[in-house]
Amino acid sequence: MSHAVSPLREPLVSEARTLHQLTDEIARPMERRPTKAWWCAFLASFSALVLGVYCVSVQVMTGVGTWGLNKTVGWAFDITNFVFWIGIGHAGTLISAILFLFRQKWRTSINRSAEAMTLFAVMCAGLFPIIHMGRPWFAYFAAPYPNDRGPLWVNFRSPLVWDMFAISTYFIISAVFWYVGLLPDLATMRDRAKSAIRKAIYGALSLGWNGSQRTWLRYETVYLLLAGLATPLVLSVHSIVSMDFATSILPGWHTTIFPPYFVAGAVFSGFAMVLTLMIIARHVMGWKHLITIRHVENMTKIMIATGGIVGFAYATEFFTAWYSGNELERFAFSNRAFGPYAWAYWIMVGCNVLIPQFFWFKKIRTSVAAVFALSILVNVGMWFERFVIIVTSLHRDFLPSSWAMYAPTFIEVGTLVGTFGLFFTCFLLFIRVLPAVSIAEVKAVSGYARKIGVTTEFREQSAKKPVDSWRERNGEPNGHGGRTPPQPQSTQRSEEKKKGDKKEDAGAGADLVTEAGE
Amino acid sequence: MTCLHCENAPCETVCPVLATVHSSDGLNQQVYNRCVGTRYCANNCPPKVRRFNWFEYDHGEPIERMVLNPDVVVRSRGVMEKCSLCVQRIQAGKADAKRAGRPVADGDIRTACQQSCPAGAIVFGDLNDPKSRVAALVKSGRNYRLFEDLNIGPVVSYLTKLRNPGSKEGV
């Protein structure tokens, strides 16, 4: 029994909640009318989305000439935004898959939202490779589909084709993983639904979930397998994205350290975005006891590590350029730091190397306002990192006769704003219709599940043993993961529900009183 | 600068849809109706000689259309284009030679730039033919290629300026 939890360790989720209260708190935002704050956020996001739709329509109808590109700088905002959004998505997969395999139970409060964030970020990212094309209506040419054009096929030597595979795989696996993880919660929503339409929709989506031990067993197996499938994607997707640059011959792009450097940067920016979103969510939704300061701290610690890798990569790039003795390489990097786009470079260094150093201080890590501000700065820095890599390498390349400057147009800025609109619109709709915290998983780490034996017989067992592990009490129903909720929970839950349905309205206001996480 | 028609062209490896490929003649060709316009080829081109059709350039006016070369297809917007070494003239020259029942002779095919250069500074021909004028110039000792350190194998090469260091002018 390797998975005992020390009784000395603080529970991840406070003990002052019963299982029913937890269900109630997470499900309630979906069962009441949206709040004023939600409407304000939604209208702002939706306006940004409309602006984006306008800008993309103008660009697709008129031509890529509506962007500020020229013959020297062929990519700028488009691919910058693409890499930025793909990077944002990586933290979601890291939290949901890698932290699951490493049995980091603190992931349970944030994995659902982080995975949703991944999906929406990949949607935003996937837009750019399509709209950046001169003829986006022929984007399907990049897919190896059977055709009657003789030997016409895609170019498997091109990293853009690898990209197409990497991103579509990433989106499909993330979506399936997210959906499978949602099943038990969809069933909870179905069971709580009062209207017939809600019941029908959640019922259909929950795929006939019945909460039996057999269902849980299969669910756990599938979830583990999908976590295994998603794990390599965390590393592979951004490695392949980095090869869009690394396989070229342009000084500043042609760099072998790109794959690990990009993956670290992706996780770094992704955690910054998770923090931004989670800090808003815990305030707006009143989930301070679910998404605790400990979660915030853990994420900032990951950011110190990945930010360190990114900072090290910046230094390595300069060293390599100097040590190579190649004049073009040396020029590309001195132009980056001291050329006309030096301001972008120093924003990048400031936000990505200096800002995470604040997280060494516990006072800053535990101050939600400070972490929120710093996480936004990190996102700004990571956006500039991609801008610096793409634009400063392109604008002054081999021949001074082709050097040029780049400045974005309104259409490009509007498209970037529009993707933020798309992202937040999707996210706000998500927290309205789906449980933004995994109800089933959070119960397994709640103080309630640890302290109180879940049924009478298990309570007796646990009283004899000092080691407080539900797995030991449950007699190890299967061999993996700290994720299985207490087995008798399904019966427990239905009992709770009977009681709960009656006192639902009465209990609603009472459970926000204690904020034990802080 | 014009396209160097690299033997080992960096633009060709990065195109996802194989819209830029090498011909058996050694030309780096752009297939306009296959091009989706990712612009990666232009980004990866060291001399930056590719040009993108940023907009749909209207050629609807019948009078305006008369200035266009009827032998060259009009490229639509969103398509990359580049020097084709006057592939239409090469094809015509080959066809003429075939009709006459003889191999293409040196000087049969002249590119538009070659034809219009008053100084006669541009020479076009078959490098594989040791008797051709262009092959002789390449072997002349004045010939050099750009970006040799990148190993892209440009086919278009240049001749160095003739200098006379002994003269007073030093040019």
C-alpha cells in the first residue's frame, strides 16, 4: 500500500464540508441564473469575439495584405498568436495527464478548468494556421486525403504538415480525455436536474452512467489509459511547433535547443494562464476552499522551475551564437537584444526571467493579488517571446538589401483581441453548463472523505488504523491512481441526494461561511 | 536579385503542399494552383526573392489585360510567386527545336531579363552542355555563387567585377 496519506498533512480541501455540500457548491452555479458579474464578463468577451470575427472576415475576403506583413517578414502576429495559444494549452494537459500519473492529488480542484482551457486555447491556436494562409479555403490541401490528382500528396518533409498532425491529435485526445473525465459529474448533474430538458441533455451526455462499481472500474481504466496517451503530447506538440522554426535555415530560428525550450515555455505560460483563470474563478464562484492558496503556491513553484528553464534557454542561445563563430548567428542575436525591436526583447526578458523570481518569496506566493498580477505579466512576456523569435529573426536576415520593419495593422490586433474573446466566451459558457471543478475527484481529497469513514463498516476499520487512507479502508478495488473516489460513494451520494433534495434551498446559503483554505 | 534556383532549395522542403518543386531541367518551380500561401517558403529563402500576392490584383479591364503576357498565367491572390526563368520561353524553345528535329542549341532560348538587358550582362543556357556560353563563363574563374556556406547549391551564379589593382584609379 504505497499510497497512504499522512494524517499530519493538511487536507487539500477543507474538512468543513459534507459530500453533499461539495456537490451542491460546485453544481449550484449551473443551476441558478447567471450573476451580473458573469453577464458583464460575457458581454465583454463576446464583444471581443465579434471584433475578431469582423477582422478575420475582412482579412479572408480582402487578402493577407490587410496585415502589416511584407516580403521579408512573412509571419508575425499570426504565428506569434498561434504559438502563444498552443503554449497556453499545455498546462491543462500537464495538470490533467502528467500530474495524474505522478499522483499529484492537488490537481483535482483545477484539472477540469485547466483541460477546458486547453481545448479553448487549441481552438484559438488552430485558427491561425488556417487564416494565415493566402487561400484558407484550400487549407485541406495540407491533409493527406485520398484524391484523384494522381501522385499529388502532402510534403512530409515540411514541419507544417507535422504541425497539422500534432495539433489535430492534440485537440482530439484532449477533448476525449476531458469528456471522459466529465462523465461521473454529468451523471451527478443529471441526477440533480429538475427540468426534463436538463435531465435529457445531461442524461444523454453522461452515457448512461450508473455509478456502479463496475462502471467506476472501467472509467478508471479508460481514464488512466487516456492520461497515458495525453502525456507524450505535452512534450511532442510543442516540440513539433518549435520545429516550424528549428528546421528552417534562418539565423535565430535554426536552433537545436528549440524543442525543450518551447515545451518549458509552453508549460510556463500555461500555468500563468491557469493561475489567472483560477484566481478569477475562486473569487467569482466562491471556491476559495476548493482552489486553495496551496494550489496557487504549487503552480507558482512550477512557474519558477519552467521560467528558470526558459531563462537558461535565452542565455544558451546567446552563448551558442557567440561560440558558433557564425557572423549571421551573432548578428541575429545582437540585433534581437540591441536592434530596433530591443524593446520587445527586454519586455520578454523582464517578464519571463525576472518576474518569476518574485515567486521565491512565500509572502508573494501566498498573496493572491500579487500572483494574479504577476501571472498576467508572464503571459505578456510569453507572447513577446514568440513575437521576438519570429519577427526579429525575419526582419534582418541574410542580405541587408532585404531588411525590413514590421508593424501590425488594426486587423491583426483585432484578430488577437478576438481570440481572447473566443477563449473567454467559451470559458464563461463552460462554467455555466459544466461542473468547472471535478465533483467526483474533489470528494476523494476532501477532509470529509479522509476523516469520516465513508460507511459504517469502513469507519470501524479506519478507527483501528492510524494511517488514514481510504484505499486501505476500501480494500484496494483496483491497482492504480489516487483518483478513485471512495467506492461506496455512489450509494452515499444517492442517500445524500434524497436528503439533499429536500434541504437544497436551505443549505445553499450556509456553506460559504468558512473559508478554511486560507 | 532573382531566384537562384537552388539545387538544394530551402523553400522546397518547407512547403506543406508540395507547391514548390524542382523540375528535371533544374528549375525551382512554383505551382500556383497548388499553393495555399503559408509564406514559409519566402521566410526560408535566404535572398528573399519570393513575392506574395497580398491582394487580388484586378486585371478585368480589356485594355489593361493587353499589357499582360498572354503566355504567363495570372496569379490569384494568396499565392506565392517567383522568377520562373521564363519557363514559357524554355518550353517554346524546346518545342521549336523538337519540330525542327534538332536538339536545343545554345542561344535558342533567351529569358526576358537577358533580352532586355542593354549591357548583355545576363547569360542563360545549359550548364550541362560544356560548349555553351554559360558553361564557359562558369569555368572562367570569375564565377562565384551566393550563400555557399548554407549548402543550398544556387544554380544562378555571378561573375566578379574585373579590377586592375595596378592602375592609378584602383578600379
